[in-house]
Amino acid sequence: MFPFFNRAKLQQAMVGEETCVPSQGVGGNGIASEFGDLTGMTRQEVDNFLGGLGAEIRPTKGGYLEYEFADRSRVNIRPDGEVVRTPAPRYGSDGRKINKGLRLDKDGSLVKTRDEFGNKIPGTHNTGEKVSN
């Protein structure tokens, strides 16, 4: 769970009559899981919303916009508007990252993208979450 000020920021960012904001997400996997589907929002609305939650915004070499939160969870927006969310990293007692390769779906729930042998699971790459230009 996150400190109270993050929850308060989320609630404050979600309240507003003039701006489009998503519903609340399931939470528990970083700030990127605390809010719901961004589909239908413009890139400017997403910038304002995620920036209001404290995301650091930077473009990548591949043309993506990356929004990274203090807990290292991320929201990436591809040039075509597709949204890719990754959870905050979690580490085992041996120091290895235990949620490597996982993504979050539209409501912030974990999506397992690889099986126990490291093979990609078909149909888990895209969640259908997409923002408009």
C-alpha cells in the first residue's frame, strides 16, 4: 500500500468537473495500478493527470512517452496511442526481481505475460487501452 499522500493525490487528481479522469484502479502494484482505463483521454489529459500524480515524463528513443512514478511503476504510451503499464518492481529475499515481465491491464490488475519457463503467453501483450491524440 502507498503512503497516504499518494492516495490523497490520486483522489485529488480524480476530482474535477472540467477534466477527463479515469476511474479508480485495483491498486497494490504501484501508482500505475491505482487508476483505471485511460482509453478516450487525450494525450494532454493524460499528461495533466499523470503529472498530477507525480510522474516524471520523458520521451524515449522509440517515440514513446514514458511516465515514471516514484515507486518505479510506469505508464508508456506508444506513438499510436497504445498504453503499456508496468508494475512497481518487487524483489525476493535473494535480491532478484520477482515480477519481471509482468504488465498491468486497464484496471491496474497484474497480467502474467510469460509462463514458468519464460515463454511468452499469446494474447497478453496488448490490453486494448489506448489514448487519442
